[in-house]
Amino acid sequence: MAKKQQAIQAIRGMHDILPEQSPRWHKVETTIKAVLDSYGYREIRLPIVEKTELFKRSIGEVTDIVEKEMYTFDDRNGDSLTLRPEGTAGCLRACLEHGLLHNQVHRLWYCGPMFRHERPQKGRYRQFYQLGVETYGMAGPDVDAEIILLSDRLWRRLGIRGNVELQLNSLGTIEERAAYRDKLIDYFKRHLDLLDEDSLRRLETNPLRILDSKNPDMKGVIAGAPELMDYLGEESRNHFNELRAMLDDLGIAYVLNSRLVRGLDYYGKTVFEWVTDELGAQGTICAGGRYDGLIEQLGGKKNFAIGFALGMERLLALVEMQDDFQVEPTVDVFMIRVGSEAEKAGMRIAEQLRSELPKLKLLVNCGGGSFKSQFKKADKSGAEYAVIIGDDEVSQGVVSLKPLRSDREQRNMPVSELIQVLSEWLAC
Ligand code: ATP
Ligand code: MG
């Protein structure tokens, strides 16, 4: 006898999206797509694997992602490849490679899995889905305002506008950040005894990231640190003030957060996050900013770029918490067929219904069974109506329509009438 095999389980932090969950994903994805369409954003599809060098050069060698979160492996021919931890680098790589940044503007989006070797917990996974929105060729700040407006509209459509808050900051230019960085190192060196291990490590490599520390014991020392805003030059300051004026004019509320630095090296000028306090520690659902400098860093000519990434699992979690969140049923009509003539006729009628009513969601019972057992299945399917065909109905040239969730009466009718009735009742 064959030895019983042990079942293989998924990798920690990489989850399945089961059929009962997928309608919720579809609803959110459909809403996202409609909002993106209404702003003229176009989809770009990108590989999931890129050369490791791309991420090292763009995200930055001393960031959490590159230091400890990447899934990196050698290809069979020895090239170092990495499962994408985020989408911005690959999107920009593709646009440079295909000459899309030459005298053009682009508004793009993509959605798909990203991979980071983090400690799995609620809202933090090793494979997770991101929607990325990226724009190229526009210096802003009007397009900065546009992508914020777009996200704001998305929250409204999903019914979570009251549950999220916009936080805004400016990181200035590389030169301005360098001057600030020196002041910040001076300051933290005067308070070495208050720094945790992570911050001590970051002090020389990436001191701005200390401001982003999630350790509550660090709050005090961070609060006393110098403000980057005081080191911004005139152009950066104007850009930021103009953006603020536009948001004010459009009635988009925001909170200035001078500690918002983002975990990736490529940002400059505008940065923002949409945060919620309803998801515990993993409260950022969407984060983005301007990354003009990255284009030259990846070998392009001076140009402009701003975008954001939205964590789909966190967004879903927040959307599902709303009382009025409902998804459409996956089945409208369940067809019950009993008897050999009825089985044949049923299959033909089902095809006819699908042709006449293209939006109808019709599930046909397969594998036989008594009326009773098929009714049970119909009920469980969530269908609004059952269409019943027995050999009697076949000989009379009718089918029977039974409402399953209302007290409308069951009635026999020819197929032509069935089509009319379903089209009216289901608006399909
Ligand atoms: P965090 O501070 O939560 O680690 P991050 O700064 O690393 O976030 P980004 O790289 O800016 O995140 O990614 C954008 C969004 O993607 C985040 O705001 C979050 O919603 C989502 N996200 C990031 N990492 C994960 C993860 N491991 N699991 C699920 N969602 C994630
Ligand atoms: Mg992170």
C-alpha cells in the first residue's frame, strides 16, 4: 500500500485568496479601475522578477528592503535576480527601456504581487498585492495634487473616506537633504544614550530613517530633532506651498507630518501617506511621493516622476470593516435537472439563456441527484431563483421558475417567457 503522503502547505506569509474572498477583491479592483479610467491612467504590465541590481540601485543599499527583505536568488546562468519587492523600479526601468520618457507624459498603473521577507503578521505578508500609480514627465505640483485627488476619490467610492487621513511632507532636493542630514547626525550624536539598536545602526548610513522609527521609546528624542522643512530651498518650498494651496482650494484636508520620510531612498520633494487608526500597527494603506532623481540614477535623462503604492490587503481589510460593504451574488439562477430527457433539454436551455442574457450568472446542476438534494444545492449557492426541469416539464414544453428568496409564486412557463421574466427581474 502506498505510504500516506504529508500535505504540503503554503509558504509562511504567502496566502491564498479563496473563491469566497475573491468577489470582494473583484469589487475593489473594479472600483479602482473605474477611478483610474476617469483620470486617464493606463495599465502597464511588468515582470515579477528583475535583476537584483535594479532594486539595489533604486531603492538604496541601506534601506530595510534591500538590506533584509528581498527574495534574491541566482538564475541557472549565475545572474542575480530578485522577486520584485515593489513596482516603481520595474515600471521606470520599462519606461526607460522602451523610450517612453522621451518628450512624453505618461499616467500609468499596475497591480500585482510584491515579495518581501518580513515577519508575517496582520497586514504584513511576504507576498502581498500592491496597486501602483506612476506618472512621468510632469514637474508638478499640479500632478502631485492630481494623484492625491485620485486616491481621495477612490476612498470615497469605497466608502472609507472618513476612516483615512492624509499626511503630507516635503523631503526637498538631494542637496537640501544632505545639509539636513549632517544636522540630524549632530543632534542624534548628542543623544546617543536615547537611541535604540536600529537607530544606532542607521545613524551613519540612513539617519532620516530614524525619524520613521516605530519604537515608542524613541518618540521623545525624535520630537526634539531638527525639522527638514527649515532646510528646504526656495524652489522646494514653493513647490510644497503651491501643492498645499491646491489641496486647500479643492477641500482636501491633510496633516503636515515632518517625520514622514518614507523607507525608500528615491523620494524627493512631495511625499504623502494615507493612514488609518483602524488596522492596528499596520496603518498605512497608501504611500507615495515624487522621485525625479531616480530617473537619472537609472540611466535616464533629467525628468519628472511621482507616484504612489497602495497595499491591497490593508485596503481590503479596511473596506470589509464597513457595515454597508456588500458584494454581488456570484449566482443568479440555479438550474435543477432531474431525468434523462430533462438533463439534455436543460443543458440546451441553459446555453440559450446564456446567449440571450449575457450578464446572467447561471449555475447548472451537474452529476444528477434527487429534486431534494438539488434544491439544497440551489439554496446553498446563494441563487435568487431556481429553474426546475423534470421530464414532465420537457413533455409539456415548459420550465418551472421558483423564486428562492421571496414569496413570489413558483410558475411554469415556456423558455421564451423565462427569458423575458429573468431579464426584467434581474435587470440583465
Ligand atoms: P511599512 O512601513 O508598513 O513597512 P513601507 O514603507 O515598507 O510600509 P511601501 O514600500 O511604501 O511600504 O509600500 C506601500 C504600501 O504597500 C504600504 O503602505 C502598505 O500598505 C503596503 N505594504 C508594504 N509592505 C507590505 C507587506 N509586507 N504586507 C502587506 N502590505 C504591505
Ligand atoms: Mg516596510
